[in-house]
Amino acid sequence: MTAHIEIKDVVKRFGAATVIDHLSLSIDPNEFMVFLGPSGCGKSTLLRMIAGLESVDEGTISINGQRIDNLPPGQRDIAMVFQSYALYPHMTVADNMAFGLRNIGVAADVISARVAEAGRMLEIGHLLERKPGQLSGGQRQRVAIGRAIVKEPKAFLFDEPLSNLDAALRVRTRVELAQLRHRVKSTMIFVTHDQIEAMTLADRIVVMNNRKIEQIGTPMEIYSRPATRFVATFVGSPTMNFVPVRVAGGETGGATVTLGDGTQVKTAIPAMKLESGNFTLGIRAEAVRVVADGQGVTTGTVDVLERLGERTLVYTKLKDGSVIVAEDIGYSRVAVNDTVSLSIDGSRVHLFDASDRAWHCEEGING
């Protein structure tokens, strides 16, 4: 059986500092939920509250309708994988995975079957008789995951499990985790500050900042329709372009915005929803293209080129000093100090008001 986890109005304080402030969240059975945010936002603290490693000062946490925040960690039927592997160096891989089960008196034949199945699932069956010192970092992390799998818990909690791996191994292990979550039918919660991990692994992402939830959504909802400027900044590489604009009043259909250099862009954001005044336009680099001279809506001077193989990021400065990162083809012939023509896809822009709330384009309005 998997877990439906319900977090209602929880608060966590450390002395006078509130680190989780009246947060509510529902996690579905078999869902892979990722808590994403910068250091200090409260994501690991929230995970530890679910695990029972931190107390809940206010609110409740329930699994399948049963309140668990008043239970000790061992009675919550949850398995946690930590950032550090925490393996016993004198034990074999099989003994490390079996240790917790032996402590609670599980029958030897059941333990053997579970360890063998976890080894098969994680493709470490040939390593069961080795000791941790004979393994690579990625193999050790798989053993730590295997130790959690053999418990057959209702939910798995991962606390930045890839952060100790080097870059190449991190990519490989991330792919392995993505494959694993389809083989292990269980609710999973994964904490990370790495947006690529979140976008790769999650069914839904909880973006956290400053003790609260900024947005909950699927990876592409978070990417394409960020609820706040923080989300737009934190998710996506390169980060979203932000340019001061002015919105004119009295329009019907999509709002027209005016950039600092006088360029006007027709958007698909309903004008009737906006008050005239100053906003910040947000647009991702793939929606700003380098085009042939005279075919764009504005021009910019090239400051920096970032050649990524399949595409080139072109950092341009507009006449008013605003900086916009645009995309060009991989074999771009653009050079630093060139003046380039830029097209802006008005159907893919966002507007952020003074409170950093996002306004998005809607279908049926021509940008």
C-alpha cells in the first residue's frame, strides 16, 4: 500500500525563528513530489517533519487518513535516503541492506528475497558480497536506496541524495532514479535545490521560498506558467529575461506593452485584466530570436555569446540599456559588438506586477 500524505497548516520554529509558516500540502499515492528551492527555504525541514526527525509545532501530518506527527519515526512506515550514504563499512552490501530488517525480526528467507529483489531492481545484484569501500559513489548511493526499498515502506523520502556525486555521476544516477521510480510503486518525496533534478524526476514540483510555497505544478506548468517572479527566476537556464515595460490602458484583446527603447510588443495577455502602468515583462530566451536585419521588432548590441552546440545564447543590450538573452542557431555567425535584429514572441511573454505576481497569456487571444 502506498501513501496519501496530507500536511495541514504546519508550523516549525527554532527558537524565535519560524522556518515553516502555516504550510499545507497534499501528496497523492504513487506520486513523485519534488521540494525545490534555495538553501534555507525550509524544504529539508519539511521533509524531516514528515519523517519524524523534527517535531511539528502547529498543524498536523497524516498518512492515509491517520495522523502521524505524534508518532515516533519508526512507526510511520517511511524510509529515508540521506545526502550521506551512512553505510556500515565493515558490512557487505547485502548485510547493509538487511540490517534494519534483522533488527525488527523479519524472517531470514523474507530478508533474502527482498535484498535479492532490491539488488535486481537497482542493478547491483553482482555487488551484494562487496563492502562499501569497494564501490563507487554512485554504487554506494544505490545501496542506500536499496536499504530503503527492502523495508517496503508506504513512502520514500530523499534528502538531496545526489549532491555528493560528481557531475557526470550525478547525471547518470539521476537517470537511474527516473527509471527506478517507475519500477517501485510508492509515494516518493525528493528534496533538491537543483532544477534539472526536479524537472527530470517530478510528477509535481513544490517550489519553496522564504518559509512558504510559491507554486505547485507539473514541471512544464512551473516552467511555462510561473506564478511569481521568484519561480520564473529559479526555474530555467538561462534565467528568464526581465525587462521594465509600460502597459497602456483602454485596449481590448491582448495587451500591448512598451519597452524602454520604445519597442511595442503585442501580447496574448488579456488587457482587461491589467491596469495601465508599469510592469516587468518576463520572457525566456527561446522566445526571443535573432533574425535577419529588419525583420525583428527591436535591435540590440551583442555583449556575450554562449555557444552550447545545438544553440547559441546571444546576450544583447537594447538602446535603453536593458539586457535580453536571445537564441540563435548553433552555428551562429553573430559576433560580439554586432548589432542584431530581435523578434519577440508576444504569445509567450509574462507580465509581473509590483507584487511580483505573474499574468499570463491565454488561448484565443492573438499575440
